[in-house]
Amino acid sequence: MKIGEIAVLSHNAQQKDDFICSVCKKIDLKNELVSFGRFYANDQLALHLYGVSIDAHQSSLSWDLMSRKMLGYVIIFDWDDKISLESIKPIIDSFEQMILAPFIILANIQDSDNPPIPATFFKHKGIVLSPNFRLTFGQANKPESARRAIRLMIDMLLERVNHI
């Protein structure tokens, strides 16, 4: 069986855990730094999701070593919260230069029918996206939304195969 590893990053520990539970149904391991869940796509592919709090980004985690194994990343922030948006910007800026894996930026919204556009998104250039990044709206605690983000990441990986 092949295993794909995905990092789920958020400033909010509950958000990353909600996302992992939405994809994997349960969290197999949880400590102060990392949450871990497994999703078996079929008998040939399993996805391991590692939830990491953005606060841990400043800790002793070795992103350069960890990033070599990651199939991709999901970064979650609250669309209507300036502090949440500001917390992910340094991560995106630093990872954009260091990591080539696909990034899904999930703007977590409360109302999926009418997401507000906060003014902070337009100040200071908001989030600058490279070809490795995709911004999508969703709800971290809804399985259909979380799995849609994972499918988007897989589509990005498949696009790369077509260009080789």
C-alpha cells in the first residue's frame, strides 16, 4: 500500500482537528504538537494527515526535513478574522520559497452560501499566491468540504504528472 502524507496547519488547534476528523473520521494520535489521522482511499492508497498548530511553526519542528515527505499542505484560516489571516501569511511566504508541494489554503467560513469578503484581505496585498497554491472556501468541520480540499490537492498533483 502506498501512503501519502499531508500536513494540516492552522492557528486554531480545534480547526485542524475538525478537518482531520472530517476526512479521517477520527484522530489516532494527539499531543501538544501534532494530531494524526488516517484515511484509506482504497486498498492501494492511504492518506496520513498530520495536524500542526501554526504556533508550533516557531518551535523545534524541522520543516525542511518534514517537508520532504509531504504530498501537500492544507492551511486553514478563518475568513472573517484578521488575526487568523495574519497568522498564515508568514507561513505562506516562507513555504512558498522553500517547498514545491501543493498548498490548499482553506478559508474557513461560517455561512457557505454567502462568504463575506473582509477588508483586511485587500490590504497589504492580502495573500499572494504562487502556482503551488490554491485558495478555496469551505468549512473545516464538514466532511464534504474537507474532502473537496483534498481532491483539489490531488488534482494539482495530477496536473504535474501531465506536464512531466
